Amino acid sequence: MKGWKPLPIALKILSIVLILWALMSLSVLFTMPDRKIAFFGFLLTGVGANIVVLLLDLVSPLLFIYALWNRLKWAANFGMLYNGIFILNNIIALFIFREVFGNGIYFPLIASLIFFYIIYRHRNYSS
């Protein structure tokens, strides 16, 4: 069975949070097009930052949700991969750009760790 109904409650909550995350990221693209983001030790702005935000904050979560709702076998691996990228990037940024982002660097790191754990715990749902 596919869709929303058979999803475990943790994956339903994660789906809602990821949709809200994607919408927030989309709104930030339009309201703050020149914001700075850290990406594996580089500080990106402008078009480069927007491409990374589109791929990691918008496309990846929506693709994961699509795969999850359709119970595609690669859903859990993809979810753990893109959250793993977030975690690694945030750890690098924590050491290199702490003075640029301040305490704001902790929220995405903690959120990504929680997302990764939820996906890992329910990794057999789509297999």
C-alpha cells in the first residue's frame, strides 16, 4: 500500500517537517537571494548558494518524500545520504564558520541528526 495512510507516525511527522522546511527554504530564496551559506568549507553567496539551497533544501526532501510515499526501495538510502551530507557540511561549518553563523549553525545540525535517526530507524519501511 502506498501513500500517506500506511506511513508510520514518525515518517508522517518527518514528511510534514520536510515539506515545511522546503517551503521555508523556497521563501528564503526569494526574500534573501544574496544570503551566505557554508558548503563543505566554502562560503557561497548568490547563484552558487541558491543552487545548493535548491538541491539540498528543496529538491532532495521532496524527492525523498515522493520515494517514501511510493515505497521506492531507495527512499531510506537517499534520505540518509542527503541528511548525511547536511550533517557533514554542518560539522565542517561549525569549525570553520562559527563566527559567521553563530549559534544558528546548531539548529540544522541537530535537525539533520534527528531526521537521519528517524529515517534509519524506519529504513525497512520502503524495502
